[in-house]
Amino acid sequence: MEQKSATGLSYRILFLNTLAFTVCFAAWMFNGVFVAFLTDNQIFKWSPVQVGWLLALPVLSGSIFRLHGGIWTDKYGGKWMMGGLLLFCAIPMFLMSYANDFLSFALCSLGFGLAGVGFSIGIASTSMWFPKEWQGTALGIFGMGNFGAGITTLVAPTLLKEITNNGANLENWRQLPQIYAAALAIMGIIFLLFTKNRKSEFAANKKFTEMLKPLKEVRVWRFGLYYYLVFGCFVALSQWLVPYYLNVYSVSLVTAGLLATIFSMPSGLIRALGGWLSDRFGARKVMYWIFITSIVFCFLLIIPKMTITSPGEGIMAKRAGSVTYVSDSLVKIDDMSYTLIKHPTAHEINGEDNAALPHKTAWQEPTVKIGDKVLKKQIIAKGTTNIVFHASIWVATFFIFLVGIIWGIGKAAVYKHIPNYFPNEVGAVGGMVGVLGGLGGFVSPIVFGYLLNWTGLWTSMWIFLWGVSIICLWWMHHIITKMRDTAAPHTIGKFDAINK
């Protein structure tokens, strides 16, 4: 039976679903900071490949079971699914405090990574408690649980610093997974005590295979691609930004975590606005703006921190003659003088640290010596141009912050589509879209790593994200244009209303 209006119980379920998802997401992103700490302090000497797998494994397990989580929530109810998930994930998280090798870390990571399934559980559960016209806002508020990524990047580095006494007692790292395990268990108990169970009447008597039928529609996979960008790549960056800041700007782990939080925390909080905007203006219009602005800001972040030295403007002899004088600032040929640009100091070449704009210097050096015979138009001094771009950490962080905000709004807009097109299969479709988005969090760090190895540029990840943004915009616009071309002109207004 469809929910006719929101009630006090609806809001209580929404609050507890959001809180539980926040805890789940904080645990899901745990390895991003934790593994960086262990390797940075040489507690475990894992290779870059092993580190990549430890970052990706929780995302993998939390993604591939999202489809099941959504369907089982429709069938059995959110109370038992979310409560049971929290209590279960507390076990491998606690066991990680006893891990001593790569295999044990990997297995524990797969275990607590199931916390990522909390998303599809919460989406299916929350949608049952709100009427259609409020589902965008409600799901947007629930999605604020992405805030959990910011909690981990902000709090975990400080906790590690405190419990290890600023690195004096490194073995105390084992306390951090125990703290996270306690948070998961406590949240699980609270959820079971204070929520009420509700199942989807539509799904109650359906077989698992019947509930998968909507997945045959291309639209589901298109929504999945959108979610790959705004959620999967968000998950990837939430972890990847820590080593990015460590390597590009040589900051401390705590500072890197704080800067990564500037990306991840607002992105989670703004998701509620995305739900409201989707209800108010239509999810399709919101998605157009998301993709366009994502293209713009990803492009602005492509330019790396770099120094370019290139041949510059030289000096040619205006007539033939003999060189009579040579210095670093002057060359004389017979009675004609040629003034050179002197070589700048190192400080002049490098410019101010963290400058927002590229800094250019140029100089000229003589290529002749006293007594040389030169011809007309012969080069007597070669030019050099040096361009330094510091890629200001604050400008870059501001653009990264904007990308997080954009994607945060986009996450809610994607999920606003699902109850509209698949009102009776929110669990299955929402779960599948969540799988595709979550797999973005698994695949993208691996892609980032290969791009880094291939190009040697940390900003190569923005080239990839820029390309994905373009593909999403093209596909959406192609489908919308095709649908309009086949529709009668007098139905376009109704078409807009339907696609809200």
C-alpha cells in the first residue's frame, strides 16, 4: 500500500536510516586513512598494488551485494536488514585489530566493506515511508549519510595521532578498528530498538528472479552510469585525495585528511538540497546542470603542478661582422651592441609559492665568443622561456570542493528518477544503480593508478572524470532529444512534467 503522507514515524525512520548510513559510510571508507597511516609509518611494507587492493576491496564487497540488499529490504523490511548489517560488520572490523599480514587485512576489509550495502537498504526502506512527491527530498536527506566519509577523513587521522602518542607507540593502531567496531555495534542495537519494520507489499510474494526483470531496461544502466560518476567517483576521490595531497603538496597525513574532508563532507550534507531541487524543478533539469558544471571544474583541475622550460626568443645578428665583446647582458659585433635579458635568480624563476596563476620568466644566453665571425641573421644569443605553475593548493581545493558539491546534488537527482520510473521496484532498481555506482568506487582508484603510472601526472584522474562527465551528458541529451523527436509537439509540456 502506497504511503499517502509523511508521519512522525516516517521522520523517525528517516533520521535513524540516515544516522545508520552515516556510520556505515564512515566504516566503508575506513581503509582510505587507515592503510595510508600503516604504510606511511612503515608498520606494514605493502607494495602500491597491495595498497590499491586494500582500498578497493571494501568498496567491492559493499557494491556487489547492494542489489541483494535492496531486494531483500523490499521483501523482509529495513529494520532487520540494516540492524543485522551493522552488527555483522562490527565483527570483521573488530578482527582487523588482530590482523598481521596482507591476507588477513584483505579478508577483514571484504567483511566490513559490506557496510556499503547500507545504502541500498536505506534507499528501499526510506522510500516506503514517504509519498511520491516527498521521496526526492527524503532520499536526499538520507543520502546525507555520505557525510560519514568526511567523518573518517577528518577524525581518523587525529585519532591515530592520539592513540599512538604522535607515533611514539605505533602498535596502538589496533585500537582504531576496535573504536569503529564499537560504533557499528552500538548503532545496530539502537536501530533494532527504535525502528519499525515495513515490507514492500508488491515484493512480498515475488520470486527473486521476477524482481530482477526491470534490470533488462537500458534506462536502469543509464542511471547506473550517472551514479558511477556522482557516487562511485566520489567514493574513489574520498580515498584517493589523501595520497594526492600527500604527494603533490607534501602535507602531513592530518592535513591531507582535513583537505579531503573539504571535498567529502559538504558533498554528503548538500545531498538533501539535491533532493529538494529534484522535487522542485525536476531531476532531469538538475542532472543537466550537474554534468555541465562537472565538465567545467574537472577540466580546470586537469592542469598539473608543473615547470615547463622551452626555447624562447633569441637574438639574430642584424649584419655580418666580428664579435668584439661578450657578457651575460651584452654582445657587441663591431660597433653594434645587442642587449641580452639576464638570467634570473632561482627565486625569480620559481615565483611565489602557491601562486594561483602561472609565472613566466625569460632570459637569453650568448652563443658566440670574442673573435667569432658571424653572418647576417645568425643566432648570437639563444632564448629560454620558463613557466612555473604552482597549482595553488587553495585554488585546487576550492575547485575540488565545488566538484564535491556538484556531485552531492547529483546523487539525490539520480535517485529521484527511480521511484518515478520504477515505483514498485525501488529496491531492485535502486540496488542495481547502487551496484554500478559502488563499482565506480572500486574501479576508479585502479584506473587512477594506471593513469598515474602511464602519464606520471597526479591530475590525470581529472582527465578521466572529465571524460566520464562528457559521456553522461551526451547520453542523457541524446535520449531526451530522441524522445522529443518522436513525440508530438503538443505533448512536450506534459513530457517535461512526467520527467520531473
